[in-house]
Amino acid sequence: MPDKHIPITSGIHHLGLTVDHLEASAGFFTGVLGWREIRRVPEYPAVFVSDGQVMLTLWQAREPQTAFDHQHAVGLHHVAFAVDSREALEEVFSRVTAAGVPIEFAPEPLREGPIMHMICIEPSGIRVEFIWVPATDT
């Protein structure tokens, strides 16, 4: 019998996000962050984007209801993407600021540090975190 304490999964293949501004959200990932568009499904419509590690499927909401409230509704609180250095985190901040993307908070230590992170709000209102975890000597 398999050990139930050993994960049967091996990471995220893709994350599907319902957005209300498909082209603007896709442009955030491709134009601002430099991700690659993988494909489109015009009949849905949907746009698939990737940074080479993670793939997102951005699905256009058919009849957007209301913005998601991450403090009161069950669902996606935020999505977090790793960056390789503090400089890369600062570059993300620069790019999203220059693109006029709303910033929830600029790069700052996570709790006492040394981990650093920031959160912005992409065009459909999804909270996106960028996080840098420095290498440790262990």
C-alpha cells in the first residue's frame, strides 16, 4: 500500500485565472513581465502565458460580477512568483510602476527578513506577489 504521507503530486502544471480584462491581463504578463504567450483559444476566449517555469491560463469572464475580496471571499488570495535576486525584485517594481500597475506595497522584508516581497494588482484585480528568497548557507 502506498505511503499516504508521500505526496502523489509534483507541483503545479498550470494555474487558471478568470479575468475580466483578458487582453490587459495578458499584456501585464507578456508586456510588463516578459512572459511568452503560448497560445490562444478565441472561442472561449483564453490566453495561455508562461515564464518558462509556470503556465497561466487566463480565461475571460463571460459576465463579470464583482471584484474578488481576498479578505472575505473563499478563493484565490493571491498568486506569488519567485524572482532570482533582490535586483530582479526591484526591476519588477520598476516595470510595474512604469506601466501604471497599482502597487499594494513596494519591495519590503517579509516579517523580519531576509526574504523580500512586493504585491501589485494586475489589470483584472488579481493580487500578484513577487518574492525573493536569498540563498542560505546550510
